[in-house]
Amino acid sequence: MGINLLSISTLLFFLLIGLFVVDTDLAMQKKQEVKTLLELANHHASFAVDPVLKTEGVIDLIEEEALIRFAERVRENGGYLMEAASFIPATNSVTTDPIPFVRHYIDFRSWRQDWELHLRYNGSALVLERITPGARNQDGGRLRILVTTKQGEVLQLAPKTMVGPSHIVVAYVDERPFLSMLPGHAFPVVSVEEVKR
Amino acid sequence: MGQLIAVILNVMVLLLVPLGLLQVHTVIQAHNELLEISAAAAKYVSNHGGVNDAVVQQQVKSVISRELREKQFSLPEQDVAVSIFRTQSADPVMWSHEDEFLLRLEIPYPRFTTLLPTSSRTLAVSRQGTINVMDYDL
């Protein structure tokens, strides 16, 4: 009787530690992989240059085409299907919950200006609340992206300096833990790509 | 006698659980490393292109070996099988601007112990990318 009790509690203890380790592993994987996914997809999207304007020496993005190209890569590289403003994961995707996202394009007229993007995650959708212009900057504007979480905490993502018209995608990963006693994982991911010539 | 069998069974079950957890941990780690090196290689090819298939293949291999070394990953370099080919190409030989490629890295299924069965014999990651190079880069 004593030995059984001892072995069962040791077993549970091992399991608990193991679960924490695996959970941490998975959290790291998710963060890195969603970032890579966005970067590869946004890179591909930023090739959707307007051919007519290009002949006149202006580099501008066709946003509808960019979105189609973006969705294509998100599906190929991560198995996600794009639906309205979310990526829906497949069974082999790195995350298990839908990832809401927001995209914004800063065109050839306004990239030499600082911009501040305010986003809010309300628990199911990511909303672009407002975009405020800052000082003009001949070398390329600085981009500040602020995300308000469900709890009301404001996260500031690393600022970026634009080198041309830029396509911005912000996604918010909010994963339920696979056991209710483990913490959930929630974090924003951003990708900024200049439009390719 | 019954007591003894019970103890032996207990110990076996006790050992099996950490073994299983370590196996899961090993797989996730290897998968993480594979994801990371494939992302680095895909990014490199995206930004450099190449003059022909052999050169690109060589570059990918050197990026992978550099990544593995610098990040002190545990994957042995010779275990990583690399395949890269273009899915869209403007020129038959040169990997140029707007060409698209598929990179696939494969390793033997990582296992911590041979006692546990695994669902598959290899672990693979593939990445689809697009090349962005100006003519003067080549």
C-alpha cells in the first residue's frame, strides 16, 4: 500500500515537471515559427508591385494582390487558411487556435514620415484603433506599433525604420493552455516588409 | 510473490513516464532546430539567389552548417538532408528575382530511446520562398 502511494505520487510529480518542460518548448516554438511564417509570407506579398505605376518610376503595392500572395504563403508554409481577419490552423500547424491579424500599408507618399499604430486585442479580434502620423523624416519614417492586450496592458513592439513603402502585418497569438493548470500563451508578432522593386 | 511482481511493475511504469517525456522533449527540440535552420536558409536564398542549382545547394549547406555551429544546436550536420528546387523560374539556370523555390530539410526521426515506437521514420520541414535580388547582386 505504502509503495503504491509513493510510486503514484512520484509518477504525478514526473508528469508535472514533464508537462512544464514540454509546454515551455512548445511556447518557444510557436513564437519563433509564427514570426518566420509572417516574414516569409509578407516577403512574398511585397512583390505585388503595381506594374503601371512602376513604368512611371513609382513603386506602389496592389493591396488586394498582396493579400492573396500573403494567404498563399501562410497556407504553404504553415498550413493556415485565411478567413476574414484570422488564420485558421490545420492539424499540423504550430498553433491550435485561430490567429487574428491586421495589415496596413504605408504607401510611397507617406513612408518618409513617422507613424504610430495603435492596436487592440479584445479576446477574439485584433483591431487597428488609430494611426497617428509623427514628424517627417527624409531618411524614412520610424514605425511604432503598440498593442493593447485583453488585460489592458500596452505592449510596445520594437520600433522599425522604413526604407521604402512598407507592408505591415501584425498578428496576435492567443493560445489556450493544453491543461487548465498551465498558463496560456499570448503575444503579438509583427512583420514589416518594404515593397520590392 | 505477488508483492514482488507489483514492485517490478511499479518500477517499470515509473521509468516509462520520464522516458516518454524525454522522448517528446527530444522531438520538439529537434523540430525547433530544424524549423530555425530552415528559416535561416530560406531567408538566405530569398535575399541572394544564385547563379545555378549547384551554387545554391552549396550555399544552403554552408548556411545550415554555420547556423548549427553558431547556435550550438545538437543536430549533427550530416543527418540533415537538403533538397531545394525552384517552383517558378524566369531563367533556366540562374536563380533570379521573383523566382520561387521550395526548400525541404529532413532528418531521421529523433529518438531519445529505441524502446518506444515512433509514428514516422523521418522528420521534415519545408519552406516556400521568393527570391529578391537586383541584377547587380549576381
